[in-house]
Amino acid sequence: PSDTSALVAEIDRLRRERNAVILAHSYQIPEIQDLADFVGDSLGLSRQAATTDAEVIVFCGVHFMAETAAILSPDKTVLLPDLEAGCSLAASITADQLRAWKAEHPGAVVVSYVNTTAEVKAESDYCCTSANAVDIVRSIPEDQEILFLPDLFLGEWVRRATGRDNIHLWLGECHVHAGIMAEDVERAREAHPDAELLVHPECACGSRCLLDLQAGRLDSRRTHVLSTEGMVRHAAASDAGSFLVATETGVLHRLRRLAPGKQFYPVREAAVCNYMKMITLEKVYRSLRDMVYPITVPPEIAERARVAIDRMIAVGR
Ligand code: 13P
Ligand code: SF4
């Protein structure tokens, strides 16, 4: 199809024909978000993948998310429209590296952020997302040593939020969120002094915000460390009229759509995930037409990873 509306019409026809559901992360381009059956954060998308009765899941997100969907729905066909859609954070630790780290800390419980490969999840006791990382860690006995991976900034934030010092951190980072610094927040605050601040815990500025909150230097009614879905929920419910948003800028489309009367400003305009933006309408169309690219996980890996993922899905909103 040559124009956008014809392409969308073809996608609609094919998704009905294939009995497919289109899931999209909040960092996807606006056209994909508008087309999706469900838009959400990593936790919400995992829950959708686990419960959908569609036969095909077209995953508009990145590779580890499609893998998680394939583990949760082994009898469904999970398609990722572009195999190059990876994640710098998930790439920061391999299963071999994790096995070596575990050997250095025998008896430690492994908590892995969902942004990891299926092989890494298979070596983990718990998975978590940014929406439930603190709750998952709190559910583990306080005297239990924890290996938290792969995100250093999320890990620092969890450490500070739970007050635990027996959490060892892997030094991985997401190249997008690691670029969102305390100085960016300061600049944005000066430009929009009345706006509330919403910060994703993967940001380099996240644990500093929590430190400032705990020390009373930031107003806890106006500063919130949240997952992408937490931001959407908060912005819709809050009385505030404007918000500074510290995360990948794709979420702004979602926020503006759900809270049309409010103002949203990115803390860092350049915070764009090139992997998330690889999924286009053309690729979704091709994905449904040619049934590409199926994502599968070997059963012995999937079985072990599933235990950790089920624990993640069970905890928090
Ligand atoms: P959430 O959707 O869980 O907030 O995570 C953000 C992210 O970076 C996903 O790649
Ligand atoms: Fe990975 Fe960062 Fe992109 Fe999320 S924003 S998919 S963590 S590289």
C-alpha cells in the first residue's frame, strides 16, 4: 500500500484474518501506538501476552519483550517486525557472565530486570520491571544477599528505596536513560518551575532524585519516580497541569493522548531509543503478511525463565 491510511487498512484486514493482537510499548512511534490493541509498559505487556486469546502476537517493542511473550504464550506465534530491534541494557550481561557472578556469591538470590535475554532470565530467581522492582526486593528476606542486574541506576534506586545494603549491582545501563542527568533535570526545572517531575528509575538522575526527596530537598508531592505506566496513571490522576518527563520521549505521545488538557515537557529531547523506533507501519504490515519474524525460545530455557517471569507478573500493579 502506498499511503498511510491504505497501509493501516491492510494491517487491520490482516490482523483480523490472522486472529492477531498488536502489542506496543509506550516508546513506539505515534503511528504504532495509535494502531495497537494495547499500549503499555513491560509489566502490562507481559500480562497481556500471558492472557490474550489471539493466535498471533505482533510485538511492537524490542527483542527481549517478544521473547518474554513467547515464554508466556508458548502455543502462540510471536512476531517481532524487525529482528534488529535490540536493547543496549539487555546486551550488557550474558548468561556466562551471570553464571560467573553467581559463582562469586554462592547462595545469593538473583533479581533480573525484565530487560534481559531469556538465557539470563533462566539463570535468575526473580524477574522484575521498573513498576515492581522495589516490591519484589521487599518480598525477599532482609538478610538474604541479592544480585541485582543489569541496570546500575535502577539497582541504586532500589537499594535506596528499600534501605538495603546487601544488594550487589551489575554495572549495566541503558544508553538512553543513562544520558538523562541531574543537570538536565535542573535545566528543565528552571524552564518550567511549576511542573511536576516524573522520573523513570533507569535514568542516571533517578537515585539522586530519591536522595533529594529523602533529604527533603525535593518536594515529594511534586516529584515521582515511576515506570512508564506509572507516569501515565499519575498524570491522569494528578491535579497538576504540567509535567517534566524524564524517560524516552515516545511516552509523551501516550501522555498527551490520555491527558489532552495537560502540558508535558521532555527533560531531555535527545532521549530517543533507536531500537524502539525501528518498528514502522510498513514493517508491521510485512510482519502480518509474511508472518515474520517468529521469536521462539528453546523449551529448556523457557521453562526455567518462566519461573522468574511468573514471579514478576504476580507482584504489583
Ligand atoms: P518500563 O516500560 O517497564 O517502564 O521500562 C522502560 C524500558 O526502558 C523498556 O525498555
Ligand atoms: Fe533498552 Fe533503553 Fe531502549 Fe528501553 S530505552 S529498549 S532499556 S535501550
